[in-house]
Amino acid sequence: MSFAVSRRVVVIFFGVILLGSAIFFYQKRALHGLPIEHSSLDMLAGKKNIVPVAIIGSGPAGLSAALYAARGGYHTVVFEGRAAGGQLMTTTWVENWPGIQKKMGPDIIKGLRSQAQTFGAIIASDAVTRVDFSSWPYQLFTEDGDSIYALTVIIATGAAPRLLNIPGEREFWAKGVTTCAICDAPFYKNSDVIVIGGGDSAAEEALQLVPYARSITLLVRSGKMRAAAAMQERVRAVPSIHVVYNAVPQRIIGDTHVTALEALVDGTLKTFPVEGIFLAIGHVPATDIFKEFLTCDDLGYLTHASHTQETSKRGIYVAGDVTDHRYRQAGVAAGDGIKAALDASEFLRDLGFVDAVAARYTRKLYEPSSGEQGSVALVEGTAAFRHAVLESEEPVIVEFFTENCPSCVQLLPVISWVVGQLGGAVKAVKVNATTNKAIAEEYAVAKVPTLIIFRDGKIAVRQKDPLSKRELLALVKQVLE
Ligand code: NDP
């Protein structure tokens, strides 16, 4: 073999290796930073339960994203999660939602929800409990037991109320300690209460308590409030609200219910005799299930690219308070959601997921099943309660609620799903704790929602923390055994 021929063989050999490597790295990089080409849709072969735009969370960020994605023609599913509607559900009047002079937080959510649904967005009454973002298409696993392949994901999970982590907080949770004045204020008629925090939420909680409580002490840990000037003004105008600065909570004291709070005020320990403690000390981002796959900042918020909502992975976007510790406004969250939906649409276009192609997947798209739903009857008065609950042959799930309590509304589909699953083996009723004060007092209801399962006229289980469908089902099954 001549030298020229052997050189050609070597060149061809290395050429093949180079080409092979190029193809390998091209396919790999398709999911890490560069556009995914049409051929990537091959990865959907044999898969069902496909969702082109999967949105996790149903506050202003998630619903605005749903509006844009669905209007853009994409099959869009919103997994609304346990706290459907997000933080706006616990807000009363919102005066800074652009274009609207004044509107209740829950009404803003209601409007956004129905607007997104008008364009075809599907709102699943289900929560994503686990994700696998290690390869594309991304997988989501839900509380109802569904497993979904998402072409794009928009994370809009918001943030959960921060806790003090001081002695007594956990012990007296739902026995005087709460984070929701709009829900629980009616239990504190003529009582002395404390609100902890110096932001807009604390100011709002204090104002929500005014029609009920005798006195409201607002404990601010520093020398000034960070609430908007207008909110501070409103707080100062109410004689029953007393603001204490430089007050750092130390311990919550009580017997069967909260009786006092100890705080260091200007460095001296002081006891405040109170019956209710309302926490309004900010929120922590809900990122637990994503942390393993996506980059977070030092404060634990999911990060995104500087000019888009894209996270550290292609095709996954983030919107609202789960990524924003600076602005934390409903309007900003909505804007984030819109940007995330536009980013997701661009990704799908780059992928070649255009109308003609999407049509091929119609029968493989995910449609959440609503499941068998049972009824939750309203019970009014002690005679009706005795008949429906205490004399029932079947166990009865009782939800104590108050008007304007968003988490009470969120719990209803959970209860009716469980009743539906168990056929006639269990019944469910709801009792307004404000209009049925005697019943609420007899069963020591100091926070809503409070869920009690009765069997043979006695309390079998009492639940103060929010429950998922599966958790409540397991609890009821235990009672039935
Ligand atoms: P913020 O983060 O604005 O305020 C939290 C408050 O809690 C601060 O005063 C903080 O003190 C205090 N705090 C934090 N940790 C502790 C602790 N361990 N002990 C005692 N105090 C503590 O949260 P908000 O929930 O009030 O507001 C979040 C966002 O939502 C804001 O952007 C707000 O403007 C917005 N919002 C708007 C409303 C409206 O427009 N109607 C209503 C409610 C909220 P410090 O200042 O010393 O850090």
C-alpha cells in the first residue's frame, strides 16, 4: 500500500469518527441550549399522555401563561395544585391590578381562569408531586396517579407562607396560630390578637381583623414597616391597631389554645396576653420538587435567563413568585407568565411542533379525568348536624368553613373526590363555623378549614393541616377499617 493510499484511509477513518461525534453532540446539545430540531419529535414515539404546554400552578403567573399558550393554539394543561389560585385568593381588595380600579383578589383569579378556559386551557384539579427533568420529553407525576410527558413546562408554583420556627408555633398551630386572617378572623370576635410582620400582608391581615378583634398589636421586628405608604397610612388610621417596633417573637404560650406571646421588645422580654397570633412574615418559594434538576439562587428561588423565562434547562420556564423575591406583585407574576408562554411557544415552533404536526398527536394528548365526584351537603343548625353527622350509620367527613376562606373552597373538590372514590361507604358535609357557633365551639374549631371525620357519633380523626386527595383517602380508609 502506497503512502498516499494509507493517508487517505487515515483521513477517511478520522472523518467518520468526527462525523459520528458531531452527530452525537448535536443530538445532545439539542436539549442543552440550542434549538431542538424536528427529528427530536421522534422521541415521542410510543408515548401517550403528551402535553405540549404543562403549567404547574394556578395563580396569576400560571393562569396568564395558560391564557397565552391556549390562545396560541397549544394543548395547555394547568395543574392547579393544592392551593388553587395562589396568594391572591387570600387577598381582599387589590388596587394595583393594571386597568382595574379596585377588585377582590379571588375575583381577579376567577376572571383569569375563565378567560384561559375560553381559549381551551384545561385546568386539572390535581397537583404535580414529582418531576423527572433528566431527559426530554420531561415527565410529571401527579397526585391522582397520572404520568405525563411534557414538551414544555412552565413552573408557576409561587411561594408558601414563612413560619417563625419558635417554640410553641407548631404546638398551637390551628389553636390560635394561623396565617390566614381572612379565613379565621371571625373566631376572634372581641379578642386581643397579634399580627407579626411589617409588610403589606401584615398590614392587610391587621385591617382584616379590625371588624372582629378588640385590639390588634402589630409586631414589627425592625424600626420601620416595609408595607406601602398607603397601607401604613390605613393602619395608623385605625385606633384598635397598635404598632410595636423592634419586637422579635420568642415563644408562644398556651394551654388548649394560645394565651400569650413572648417577644423581645427593644431587647427586653415582654409578654403579650393574646388569643390569636397571625403570621404575615413573607413567603418561601415552592421549589422542592425541582431543585434536583434546576438551578436556584442563594435564597432558593429558581433562576432564569436574563432576557427570557427559561430555567437552566431548555423547554422549562419559570414565572411569578417562585422566581421573584424582588417585586412579588400579581401584575409582575402575570407578566412573567405571559413571557414564559411566549418562550414555550417559540420552543415548540423550533421543535417543529406546528399545527400540521401537532394534529398527528391529537389522540396521544393528555386529558385529565375528573373522576367520580361525591356530594358535600351543607348542614345548618344543631338538629340537622345531629341527624346528618352524629346519627349517621356511615362515617362522615365534616368540613368546618367560613365565608371568604379560600383554603375551604380548595378543600371541597378533595373531599368530593374521596367520597366519589368510596361510593356510599362515607358521607361528607360542610358546616359554616360562623353561623353554627355552638357546634364549632363544641368541637373546638379555631381555624378553618378544620376537617373532622366522625364515626358512630364520635370524633375518629381530626385534621388541621391541608390534605391531598390521596392523604384524605388513606385517612378515611383507616377509619373504615
Ligand atoms: P414581605 O417580605 O414584604 O414582608 C415580610 C415582613 O415580615 C417584613 O416586615 C419582615 O421584616 C418580616 N419578617 C420576616 N421574617 C420575620 C421573622 N422571622 N420574625 C418577624 N418578622 C419577620 O412579605 P409580604 O407577604 O408582606 O409581601 C410580599 C409581597 O406581596 C410584597 O411585594 C407586597 O408588596 C405584596 N403584597 C401586596 C398586597 C397588595 O397590594 N394588596 C397585599 C399583600 C402583599 P423585615 O422588614 O425586617 O425584613
